[in-house]
Amino acid sequence: MEAETTGRRLAARQRTIRIAAGLFVAMLIVFTLIGNSLQALTLPKVSAEKPSQGRLSRSFHGSAVLSPAETADLTNPAGWKVAQVLVKPGDAVHRGQQLVSYDDTEAQRQIEDETAALEQLELPKPQLQHRYVDAVQSGDEEAILDARTALESADASIRAQQNRIERLRHDASADRQLVAPFDGIVTEVHAVAGLSAATGGPDVRLADAASGFQFRLQIPAAIADTLKPGDAMDVRLTEDDSRSLKGTVAKIEDGDAADATAPSRSADDGAGDMASSESGSGAANSGSSSETGSLPVTVTIKDPSLRGGERVEVELSRQESKDALLVSAQAIHQDRSGVYVYAIEKRQSPLGNAYYAARRDVTVIDENGGVAAVGGDLYDYDQVVLDSSEPLQDGVRVRL
């Protein structure tokens, strides 16, 4: 009986020990989990994305105002008063067409004065001729020489005056009107009836119709480098009809990148926006770019309906020929050792998965609009850190 009681007590004690041990282990596990959770809350929080395999694509949208490719400034060289203005800006004119007429009253008065002077020179000529005849009849060689010299001198003065009058008449005829030297479009008129010819600029500015019109855009070098003079370019008028025109690349200049990075400019300079996207297995991504490096590109258009001052738009797109690994540009960092990204490494433990930031050295092949094509120690199955709540170091534990 006593032995049976002792056995029950021993079994109860063992059961109590097992329960206490189980509770102790459970508490250890709970406290460990709580500790890990609290520790995880103190870890840097990161956001990450997977790189995508694709091609870096560039697009450009720009607008500008058409201006004449070639112009001629036409002015009355005599500075006469304007009698009548026969054209207005926007008029199409033909070669030889009269544009402005001038008051030639002063020129006619000068011609009359010079004609009167000619008559004065001609008055003594009969007397000089008579003296010469008398000298010849007298046989006096010295008198003959003097008479001949006087007569020849008078003839020379008369011819010079006649030539002067002829030039004045020719100039008056030419300066009486301003005519178009070629077929073109009147772009500016500064002549005003009743006033003297313009002194601060041309009386009429004429655009050469044969040369057409042009506009200038600052195009990112990555796209401009694919263009060459003579290339065709689709251009769209932004007027009511929104017609499409064919332009031709006339000139590609070396530009100052510092002056070409503004996302918007005045209309005359050619405003443009740069965007990029990635194609292939990755999703599209686009946005405005502040890329450094753009080139001034001049495009000409020949169309008889154009008058100048129209606004045009251009859209260009180019895609790289080779696939590359594409990541967001914000994931890329650089220090003295080089360019790198942080990739997420997952490590298993008895308490679950832990995540660590691992430095991966990469090479930036190209970059545009927030997207970069990279090569190096990175793969499309990796997760790349985009942003972190705290500065990261290689090997630091993080939370997603």
C-alpha cells in the first residue's frame, strides 16, 4: 500500500516537471519570437524590385515655331519718303513685283538742276567753235591750239554732265520703287507711307520661297546621334488642320549640354521633353528626363502653304539594338570603389527567413529617364533595393 502511494507521488512529480519544462520551453519560444519581432522593427525597411530584361527605349517630343530658312532685307538706299506700301506680312510675291513706291520729288529736282547746269555748259560752245574756225582761217598755230583745247575741254565737261544726269535718272528710276528680287513671302514690313525709309531696319523683309522654312530643336544626343543631314522627319502642324508635313534634317550642331537640359524653353528655341521606356520582359516606364547632353538640330520644310510663324511638333523614338538588364536609376549608387546596387539575399534560420543587403558591383551601360541598363554581378531573378529607411551597408540585415 505504501509502495503504491509512493509511485503515485513520483508520477505526479514527474508530470509536474514535464509540464513546467514544457511551459518553460514555450515561454522561451514566445519570448524569442517576440524579441525577434521587436528586433525586426528596428531593422532598416527597404523596398525592392526585380530587374527586367529588355531594351532601353528613348522618345522625344518637341515643339518650335517655323521661321524662314533664307531671308533678304530690302531697303531704299536713297532714304526717300515712302509714297505707298503695296504689301503686308504674309503676302506671297513674285520676282520683280513692286513692294513699295517712294516719292522721288527731290531726285527730280536734282535732275532739273543738273540739266540746267548742262545748258549753262552748252551755252559757250558755239562761241568756242567760232573761235576755232577763225584760228584755223588765220593760220596762227598757237591760236588754233588754244581754241582746240578750249573746245575739247567744253565738250568733256558737257559729256561728264550728261553722264551725271543719266546716272541720276537711272538711280531715280531704280529707287522709285522696291521690287522683290525673287519669289517669296513677305515676313516683315517696316515702311510707312508718308515717312522716310526705315532707319532701324529694312523696309521689307522677304523670305525666299525656294529655300522654305526651318525650325530648331534641342534633341538629346542619344537620339540626335542617330540622325544625319538629309534624313526625313515627320512634322505635325499644331494649327486647326493639324496637318503632317515632311521635314529634312539640315544641320546638326555641337551643343552646350548645360544649356540643353531644361525641360521647357521658349517656342523659338524649340521646347522638348525626353522620355524613356523599357521593352521586353519588363514593364514600361516613362517620365521626363533632365539628361545632360543635347544637340541643336535644324530641320527645313518646303510647303507652298506655309507663311512662317506656324507652330510645329516633332515626336522621335529610338530603341537600343541589344537587350540588357534594366533597373531603376534610383537603385544605383557610387562610391570610391565604383558603381553598385544592393541586392536582397535570403537566409534561412530555425526561426524563419532573414533578409540581408548585399553589395553587387555593376557597370552602367546607358541611362535615361530613370531607367538604367546595367551589366555585372546582377541577374534578373535578384531583388534590387530601391529605397531604404536608413543608410545601408554590405551585409546588414533588413526588412521588406
